[in-house]
Amino acid sequence: MSLLEVHDLRVSYGAIEAIKGISLSVEEGQVVSLIGTNGAGKTTTLRTLSGLLKPTAGEIMFDGKRLDGMAAHDVVQQGIAHSPEGRRIFPLMTVEENLELGAYSRKGATTAEDVKSVFTRFPRLEERRAQKAGTLSGGEQQMLAIGRALMSRPRLLMLDEPSMGLSPIMIQLIFDTIAELKATGTTILLVEQNASAALGLADVGYVLETGNMVLTGSGKELLTDEKVRKAYLGED
């Protein structure tokens, strides 16, 4: 059994069905990338997996336990961390306070080692540990969002558009970080509009179009697929 298994998932906003019966799986230690255009349903999928949205049908299984219908804070307790689109850091709290909050599900746990690990990965955050998070640059806020998610020691890390709105240098840093996390065995479900970079890191990729799963394969296979190259990699 895969670590995460999603079967025939359907999600609606009122009368509009945004996710139309998709299925996917994530094996432990894999990086799985979900690509598609704006409005394809990528963010809706992650929000549903993390318990922020309730599916209208289908099944979400994580490590053998059914998650669909479970509250978001309970999903975190199962070992899933979600770094959302737009970062959603707490702007009036310091960098260190944001990180500490990321470990709230580990009640009574000592977090100093985890904070140190995040600062080792992102030295710039250590330099700004007492700074209000809202005063950070976009790239620094993205580092903080990922670091905060890692504080829960997740078995599955879900990253939603981590490179959005960042400079080329910061984009490279974020993808280098994802590659480093992959090398340490972190299981990652990645939603990313930079399809080339996302598939380059992926063991498995899924292509989502208007709520339908239209293609799947290894990252390498999808990078060479003619339809993917034309639609998502900007090649004729």
C-alpha cells in the first residue's frame, strides 16, 4: 500500500465541480509533482488532502487510515504538513514564533533541535529570527513557510506553488532545497507551475486539466511527452 492513496476524489464549490473523480498515489520517499494550468484544480486538491475542504465523493487513505472528512488539525496529527500557496505566514509574529507554531501538533516536544535544523537549511532565517515575518522578502517568507511545515516532522510534505512570484535566484534556492529534502528521503507532493523544474525533480508526475487527471508517468517520461512539452513547457 502506498503512503497516500486517493481514489475517485470529487470536490465541488456549490454547483461547480472543481475536481472530477481523480486518483493518485504517493509512495514513501517519492517526490510526486502535480502540474496543470491555472484553474486546473491543483490547489483545490491539496486543500482537500489537508482537510481544509471536504470532498463530495471519493476516498483519501494515508498510511492505511481514511482521512476524507477528517478535520485539518487532525490531518496534521497524522503526519501531513501543507505549505500553502501564498505562504500564509503570520506577519505580526517573529520568524522564530512562526517556526514554533509549526510544531504545535507535537505537544510537549522540544523544538530547539528542529529550529536549529531549519536555520541550518535557511541561514537567512536565523539572521532574522527575531524579525516580524511580515517584513521579510517574498523569498524569505517562502523559506519560512517551508521551514514551518518541516517543524511538524511530517511524513508527507505538500508544497503548493513554492516558486510563485520569486526572483530567479530565489527560485533556484527553493528547488535546490526540495532536491535536498528528496535526497534525505522526505516524501513530497509538489504543486508547481514551473513544470520543467517540477518534473525534473519528480519520481512520478500527474497532469491535471479542468479537474480531470489526463496523464501520468515518471517525471522523465512527462518531460519528453509531446503534449506536455507543448502545453506546459512552452515548446512548439
